[in-house]
Amino acid sequence: MTQAKTAYQKPIPLKDIDNAPYWDAADKHQLALQKCDDCNAYSQPPGPTCAKCGSENVSWEQFGDDIKATVYSYVVSYRPFLPGFQDELPTIIALAQLDKVPEVKIMGNILNCEEKDLEIGMPIQMTWVDITEDRALPQWIPATN
Ligand SMILES: [Zn+2]
């Protein structure tokens, strides 16, 4: 089997029983978060039980595709730490604090952003990069409004 030159070379996030709803939503360019039915805490990344109280009564809340956040912290990477990233250096990797759910922070790259324009607290919004025909990766871009 030969692989097309344009094939996505980076690792594709694996779906498992705990995180499948998160990635299923991402593949549709939406955000879903796991929430505890007992203590109302969100778990991100998701797990088999609530990260806060250990309850197994967890469900999923859909947040749609309009996801605003601010930069909580970031690192700028000048060397590829995984295969497939070498053409995109430097890479800005940020921890994004969600506007609607400030206790939830989601890690992702900030695209379309120069390092000099980057600052803690800057508004960003979620975007989704289609990496295969049916998979998409949540990332961040500077907020447009
Ligand atoms: Zn809980």
C-alpha cells in the first residue's frame, strides 16, 4: 500500500470508551464536555469517573461550535516533539480557559498567530482542522470579534 504524499502524518487522537463523545463532537466541529451528574464538575480530559468526586454518573454536555476562550498559559515550541510537526515551527501550544466554563481548560495549538502577538488573557476561539476524511482536531485561533 502506498501512502499519498499529502496524507496526514501526525498522530491521530485515538477514541476510547471514555473520550469518544469528545472526539465525536470534535469530528462534527463541535465541543462536548463530560459533566458529573452528582457534583456538576466538568472533567477535561474525560475519564471513566468524575475527576472531582469519583462518581460514575457522568454525562455529556454539548456546547456547539461557538467556543470562546482566553489564553491561560502557553509555550512556544521550536523543535518538533512528534513526527509531522517539523514544517510548522514554531508551534504555539496554549492552555485555553473557556469563557462559558472557566474551570475548564483545554490544551491546543494556536494557529494563525505570531509569537509577538501572543499574550496571556488574549481572546481566542476554537477552530477545527480536518485531519482525515472523518476526523477533526480542535485547535485555537485569535478571536475575530
Ligand atoms: Zn462529581
